[in-house]
Amino acid sequence: MVAVHDSKESWERLRGETLGPGLQETEDSSEGPPEETTIEVDVFGHA
């Protein structure tokens, strides 16, 4: 999955309140949480 958010806080809220509980219901708990990679993007101009 790829997700783009305007702030780290926005991502953490979605992950904690929506994705986390949903994944806990569907995943094998012995596997642990999915691997997460974060890439920060700076926008220098607008079209």
C-alpha cells in the first residue's frame, strides 16, 4: 500500500485509528505488524 499525507500526524492518526485495528482483525498475529517505510517529500513549486 502507498499512502500520501500532508503531515506525519495525519498518517499516524489513520494508522492508529483505522488501519491498525482493521489489520489486527485480519492478520495472523504471529507475523507482527507490516513493515513501514517513510519517505519525506518537499514541494518547491506548484503548477
